Amino acid sequence: MFQGKSIRVQALSDGVVELCFDRQGESINKLDSRTVGELLEAVTLIGKDATVRGVLVSSAKDVFIVGADITEFGGWFAWPEARLAEHIRGLNKSFTGLETLPVPTVVAINGFALGGGLETALSVDFRVMSTQAQIGFPEVKLGLFPAFGGTVRLPRVASAQVALDWIPTGAPAKADAAKAAGVVDEVVAPEALRDAALSLLKKAIAGDIDWRAKRAVKDAPVNISSDEARQLFTAVKEKVAKQSPKHQPAAMAAVEAMEKHFPLKRDAAIEIEVTGFAKICQTQAAHSLVQIFLNDQLLKKKFKEHARNARPLKQAAVLGAGIMGGGIAYTSALRGTPVLMKDIQQKQLDLGSSEAQKLVAKQVKSGKLKPEKAEAILASIKPQLDYAGFDQVDAVVEAVVENIKIKHAVLTEVESLTRNDAVIASNTSSLRIDDLAAPLQRPENFVGMHFFNPVPVMPLVEVIKGSKTSDTATSTIVGYGVAMGKTPIVVKDGPGFLVNRILTPYMLAASRLIADGADFVKIDQVMEEFGWPMGPCYLNDVIGMDTGEHVFKIISAGFPERMQVTWKDSVGLMVANKRFGQKNGVGFYSYENDPTGKPKKSVDADSHALLATTQSKGTREFSTQEIIDRMMLPLMVEAAHAFEDGVVDTVVELDMALLLGLGFPQYLGGALKYADWLGLDKVVALSERYAGLGPMYQVTAKMREMAAQKLKYYAI
Ligand SMILES: NC(=O)c1ccc[n+]([C@@H]2O[C@H](COP(=O)([O-])OP(=O)(O)OC[C@H]3O[C@@H](n4cnc5c(N)ncnc54)[C@H](O)[C@@H]3O)[C@@H](O)[C@H]2O)c1
């Protein structure tokens, strides 16, 4: 009857037709504009055919429909709001067309039906779902909300409560939960799905079940009294306000759209959804979160390329069972790579092992790990004081103390005891990979593997390629990082590698603001409100003032042309006064443990007095915007320098490293995405305004050039 590139319609028997999603040349179905267009063509044809008595909607893939085609969003974002609303209004015709066919319809949901996939299913009269399928609206995770009638149909099909639970969280539901929520009508085993759907359709055709009544509910206002609705929305808004990350308004906007359209009939309700969606598409969060999704895809592609180049890695070893080594050994074992854990002190081995035991026990308690699996994991970590078995390992991660002499001794020793093709990685935080490689016989097999603390939690690993590191060694360590569940990003060797290099000017900017008279508490408050998980002064306390000072000094020494500290540095002052931060109970703030043993910060009166000694011109009030600009500008500038210096291949890797390594605010999308959002002309103007603060605040020549040509770092 109809053959498109994503949809075909075929007559079955007894007046039943099947509308099957079967995207040509791909293993999944998705709702790009072409498919939505085909859906309208298909339902128009079916609607005109008087011989059709019922429609089965199905998929020929393992999934039903995974959702919209996210690569199209960039184009949408470039349009003015009104044009986008008009476009989405047009696309909605396909779904109302499907919903208003003159015959009953049943959908067989065989696999993922997410976003637009679920919206398609909700446009049908009855939903039969495989026990293996999952459905949901993940749009808020992209800074958006459903716009093909999802916010309208879900509360009308299931209930107000279900819609207000599902849409703002974006969590998918398995079959039983979907049935219990009333979103689907039947749940059956995958092999019984088609027959069950057809049998339901036949009952509807025969008039045994009232499909018209079911459909009428979707055209009507949501069945809830205005008093009930008021109470429900008050409670939901409070919850959503608490749960939503800062500057991510999509979940709340979805709730507000529903509040407006619950008392309306379908078409008017869809209009509210469409205009709300067009508005949310203008937000910074939507642009950034969609970009992050696309970035993630690019990284996955890169991992696949590395996998082709990597050596197999079946057995690993870690040198040093301290904070980092212990965490690396645990994460490796947990994710299936057995590991030898060598230290020179038994007490450290005991500490490393007991930490691993605690972490595994936690996983068992939370139900994430079966007890027998937990035992196997712990057994795959071998604590040892000698090098037994090192001749068998495929890779070694060195995590001993940060001292080049000790590291040289340890690395040359381990190189002589391992196979010629074993890769040796160092988890150094501040030493150059080329410097560490100097005494090695096989520098091509040596690479940096910079984890972030705490290792089991932090997703980023910088894989540092020294000038002699081979592609194979790099790819092997990227593969190891992926196997550990991390996101490895390959960076060039250099002071601070990537993330700490870009962080340094930001931290120096805080110190400079304090010296210029700003209150450190206000700086922290402003930056936290701006979206950072913690302000820069609090971060210094958490890192440890002495550790931070050491690392930032090494990095700024690497870039003397712009990172010289020409003012009285507050971090140095804190160190001189033995205020090391959380680790000794006092830094910028003072700390006391709460009843659960977690350090709780309070503002310490002495801090202000001490910091006053750095403020030669006394204190002064800074506006919120001034603090944000003075903090973020040097960070963007350094990100641009790092990119221009070729520290990473792509802006995607640069921004993703910041998001994953620093907890950089998601709604900003990374330093360069943020620069794009502001507009490079605005960044240049800011740089001119703060020219007096020195070279750290000066945009690069390339940034000026890009601004003049109205260029961006990203295509969208
Ligand atoms: N702590 C962090 O936040 C962090 C973050 C990233 C990278 N790093 C880097 O990781 C490395 C380790 O740091 P850490 O914080 O785990 O230190 P740590 O002091 O907790 O642990 C170092 C361990 O190395 C052991 N060790 C010393 N000499 C050894 C040898 N010859 N053979 C085997 N073990 C030996 C020590 O006994 C100790 O257990 C350093 O290079 C550090 O710069 C640390």
C-alpha cells in the first residue's frame, strides 16, 4: 500500500493493515523529519481506503523507535522561535492523523519506545508491550520536553500523576511498571507480541472493546478536579525545583505546560505544548545538553577506532596502593580486569584492600552486586610486596608518590621485569610524561593515565601521549579506561595536561579577585549559583591547599607568559598559615564533622582577617556579573590556548574533559561551547574590558579572528 524509506504499509487479512517502521539501511528506527512526513502520508492513505478495518503499528527492528533524530536539533535551534513552533505544529499532524484514523489501532511495542517512539505509541488506541521493551520520555535530559503530543497524551491515557512522575525525571520504565502505570494495556512475552496485538485489534474491530471511548479520553481535558490539580501541581513543582540542576528549566517548563493544558481539549493542549517546546529550544541548557549528547556519540566512535588499534589487556598491575592506586585497582577488578596491587608497605596494602572490601560491600548492600560476584572481584585484586607475576601483565599503572626520582626508579625497575610489549602508564598529576620516560628503554610503551580523585566516582581519565608514545600504547590504555567504565580522553603532554591546565587560570582568578578586595564567600556563592558544584575557595579546601598550591605553581611556571602571580596570593597565604583545608579542619572555611562523619563547613572569622593582608586597597563590593566574568574569562581563554596548542584533537574532547573532570556546569556545555553561546565578539569585548588585569584575560589572536569572521567552535 505504501513504501517509504522508514515506513511501509501492507495489507494483512480481513481488512487489517500493518504500518511497520523499518528504516532502510539502519539497525534502528528513529523519528527524523522524513519519517514523520512518511507517517502522515501513510495515515492519509490508510484513512482514504474504505476497505481498511484496523491498523497494527509495528517495528521490524529490535527496537520500536528510539526517539527523535537528535542530529536534526541543531537546525531547529538556529530557527527563530515562531518558525520552529510552526514546524513542530506541522509535524504533529502525523500523530493526530494516526490518532484520528476512522478505524481502531493497536501498537506492538517490541523494544525501546523512547521520546517520539512513545509519542507514536500513545497516538494509537491500544498498546501491547513486550516484557523486554522499555518506554519513557528522556527529553528533559536533553534540556527539552516531548513535543509530539507526549505531555498531552500521557496524562490522558495514564494519569496526571504518572505524567508528572515520568516527564520531569526522564527515567525509562520497564514493561511491568508501564502496565501498572496504565500506560500500556497488555504485557506479553516477545514471541507472543504480534499475536496478542492482532488479537486485541480483532476484538476492537468486532466491537468487543470500545476503542472509540478509549480514544475520546485523549481528546478531552485531563480527568482531574481543579482542586486536585492545584494540590498536585504545588507538590510536583516543589519537588521538580529541588531536583532540577541549576539553569536547566526543561522539567519545570514541562510541568507548567501540563498545568496549563490539563483543562483543555487535545488540539488546544498540543498548541500549548508546541509553543512551550519552541521556547525551551531557545535555552542555553537545551543547546548544551544536546551538544553533550552528540559529543558523547563522537567519543564512542573514537573509542571504537582505538579498540581496533589496541593490544588485548587481560591482566593489569598497579604500583602503589595509596588513595589513587587503591581506587584504580578496585575499579579495574570491579569492571573485570584482574589486577596485581604492589606497594612497599604492608600497611598500605591492607588499607587498599580494606577500602576495596568496603566499596564492594556497599555495592552488595545496594543490590548492585551479587555476593558471589563480590567475592570474585575481591579475589581478582592481589596485594603483594614483590613483583611476582609482573612478567605476565599486559599493563602496569604506576601510582606511587609524586616524586620524579622515586618514579624513575620504580618505572625503570618495572620496565625490566615486564614483557617487551607491556604498556606502562603513570598516574602522575604534575610531572611531564617525556620527563618520566627519559630513563626508559621502551618509551614508546609508556603513557600517562591521569585519573581523578575519587577514582571509583570520577568519570574522566586523561590519557597522555608523550612525544615517543606509540599509537598502540595510547589505544591500549584508552581501551583499559573504557573497560574500567571511564571516559578516556587523549591529550598531549604538557604542564597540567588539559583539565588542570585550564583550571589553573580560573583558580588564580579567584585569588586575584580576593586580592582586589572581593569577599571569598561571595565568590563561592556566585560561582555555585552560576552552576559549579562548589566555589573555587571551597574547592581549594577540598583539594588541600598545599596540594593545590604545588600543582598550580608547577602549571603556572609552565606558562610564565600569562600565569604569573603578580598579586598577594591567598592560597599561598593559607599554606603559610598551615590552613590546609578540610584535611586539617581549617582553610578558607573551618570544618567540623557532622553526625554522619562528613565535614561541614562554616565561615571562619579569622579567614577574613588573614585575607585582608592580601587586600592592599581594602575590600570592595563586586557585582555578580563581574565575578562571573572575571572567573570565566581566563578559563575560556586558556581552553582556547590549549585547543590551539593541539592538546586535544577536537573541541568536543576539550569540553567533555572539563564536564567530566571538573563537574563543569552541564548547561554551559564546556568552556568553548560557553564561548559560542556568549558569542566570540562578546568574549573579545570582555577581554578588552579586563585588559588591565594582564595576559591571563587576553583572548588569543585566533579568537579575535574568529570573532571578526563570526565563527564558532561548534557547528550548532
Ligand atoms: N590524590 C590525588 O588526588 C591524585 C589525583 C591524580 C593523580 N595523583 C597522583 O597519583 C600518584 C599517587 O598519589 P596518591 O594520592 O595515591 O598518593 P599516596 O601517598 O596515597 O600513595 C602512594 C603510595 O605509593 C606507595 N609507594 C611508594 N613508593 C613505592 C614503590 N617504590 N613501589 C610501590 N609503591 C610505592 C606508598 O607506600 C603509597 O601507598 C601521584 O603521582 C599523584 O600525583 C593523585
